[in-house]
Amino acid sequence: MRNFKQITLLVMVGSLLTFTSCSKSDDDGGTAGAAGDGTIAATIEGVAFTSLEIATTATLTSTPTGDWLRIQGNDSDGNTIVLTVNPFDGVGTYNVSDASVFTTAIYTKINVDINNPTNSTSTNWVAPYENSGVVGEIKISEITDTKVVGTFSFTGKNDKGSDTKEITSGSFNTGIQ
């Protein structure tokens, strides 16, 4: 009886070690984040951004050279966040880096001139940029035929200047068209 208990204990410990050592790597896509259904949420230089559900979408496109994923959301002021992952290979972490220029992140700020709307302008903060190295990441934690969920952060460079913007605590939870 004592041998049976020892063997059982040994099997249980061995199973526990096997299951914990076979867990997913750090590239499992992380957690879902704080975005509500159908939205993108982020903090931009300390200011909250939340896209409108009606103006938020994701598109998964298959091409002969591979899949790519595009996630976009606009807020009530017309400001936009666009995330593109190419090549896309499902759940995981994708670096925004000048080594992979087809995985991009863009924040667009609309500057409305109320007195003369035709003078309204926009400014884009784009990542990656020349000699940027890794300036962000997009983590896909869940993807189905109908939705994609994940988190992101990046530092974008002004496409008309040299200043940068930090986009942090980003998350998305949106339908796929």
C-alpha cells in the first residue's frame, strides 16, 4: 500500500511538472485589455481615447503571400488609430519595428478649424519610422471568424516633423468584417 501511494504521488508530481513546463511561451498574445465590445481604447500622452463602436472595425485579408490584419477605430472627434499586422499568423505578439515595416501603428489627430472647416488639418504619428528599432507591439489574445481581441502600445513619429507621441494601455475588442 505504501508503494502505491508513493507511485501515485510520483505520477501526480510528474504530471504537474509536465503541464507547467508545456505552457505557452511569452508569445501567447497576452490579456484582452480594457476595450469595451466593438471599440479601441488607449491613452495618448495621458489623454483617454475610445473609438466609437460604429466607427471601429477589423479586416482579415488572405493573399497568396500570406494573411494580414487591419484594425481601425475613430473617436467622436474624428481622431483615428489604425493597426496593421502583416504577415498575420494568429494569436501572438507582433513587434512594431523598422525590421518589419508591414506591421504598423498610426495615430491620426484631426485639428478642426471651427471658423473655417476647409482649413482643418490632420497630423499622423506613425510607427515604425526610419531607424526606429522596436517602437511598439500588437498582441492578439483572441481571434475568431467574427472578432479580434488584444492589446497594443507604440511610439509614433510625426510624419511632418520630428516629435513623437506615446500611445499606451491600448486594447481592442472588435468585430471582423
